[in-house]
Amino acid sequence: NRPDQILCALPEAMRVLTSPSDTGAVTLALPQDVQAEAYDYPEEFFLKRVWHIPRMRADKAALSRAAEWIRAAKRPMIVAGGGVIYSGACGTLKAFVDQTGIPVGETMAGKGSLRYDHPLNLGAVGVTGTSAANPVAHKADLVIGIGTRYSDFTTASKTAFQDPDVRFININVADFDANKHCALPLLGDAKAVLEDLGEALAGCQTEAAYQANARTLHDAWEAEVDRIYAIRNTPLTSQGEL
């Protein structure tokens, strides 16, 4: 309601737009009567300014505990959400999976965070989950959520993970989501945190039998997808029948 307020409002709007956790639509409303007023703005306010988006890194103590949990886990699983893609961390996720042998389930927003044909990509998890991801989720003793809000679809309304002693590690830029499921929160950017976690887990790999089972489930699911795709794309005969 005053022209001088834009001196504070405009920088705040850009802060929100470039914040990894707060980012969203921003509106600056200038009523007609305000637009008609004059104000002696400082010249430096109109100078070009570049806004850099930060990559937050997790607390070192929390990162160390997370590494201990992963090393101790027998049936760990990654749940990759849209934050992996927003962070540009797809390549980092692949390197982390190749290094550790931890299978991946995807959320709706996280599809494509790991290529579908990667042998440890088990596809969607939860209500719309696959016959590969859901059995692994059911028995997982450690779930590593990366950039996910753990929606009801992803967790099947908190029924997807059935191990009574299952623990959660959540990598997220949003404090609210990082602490879901009483998790060990790694508050930070997915790419940066995965890089640090990969260094902390040097030499750590899941058991060969566990990886082999995940690959078998992956292959079976891909075969089922190919079978259904072939049925739905079979050309019609001259009689108009399949």
C-alpha cells in the first residue's frame, strides 16, 4: 500500500522463488493508487543481481549416523522422489546405487530418477506399486527416502513397510518432510547429500544374494510389462479380431 514497500517485498519474493524448500508462486500486488505515487528509490536497487540457488549439505553428525545405519542394514531400500529430479541428482543416484547395491522404488514424481532398465530399479512403490518394488518394501529394514514427501500413494497409507523394526533416513530440503516417519533427517540437497553419503559409505555393499533377488524381481516385472504391452499393441486381423 506504499511504493517504498517494494524495496523489501521484491527481494523477499526472489528469496522465496530461489529457495529449494520455500519455492513457489509469488505475487507482487501494486494497486492503481500505489502505481500513481512517486518515490525516490536508491539507484543501486536497479542494478543487476544474480540469485544463486544453494545446495544445502546435511549435518556431519547426522550423516555419520546415517552411514552407520546403512552399513548395519540387511534389507535397505531407496524411495526416490521428485526431489531427485529437481536437484539434478539422477546421475548421482545411479552412482550411489551402483556403489552400494541398494534397490530403488520410485514415487509418482520420482519416475525417471533412475532409468527403468537399471537392474536395481524396481519401479513404483505403494498403492500403484509394482510386483518388484512392493515385496522389497514389505520386508525392508531400512528405507532411505530421497526427495519424497511420503504421500499416501507412496506408503500405501503407511502400510507398505511391514518390518516391525524398520527405520527411515530421509534426505530432503524441507525440514517437515525430512522428519516424517520419525526418521533420521538429513536436511539438505539430494545431490549434495548423496555425494557426501557415498563418500561415507566407501566399500559398503549390500549382500550379493539381496542384490540378485532384486534383479530377479526387476527382470520379472519388465517381462510382465513387455507381455501386457504386446497384447495391447497386437494389430487387428482382417476380421477385426485380436
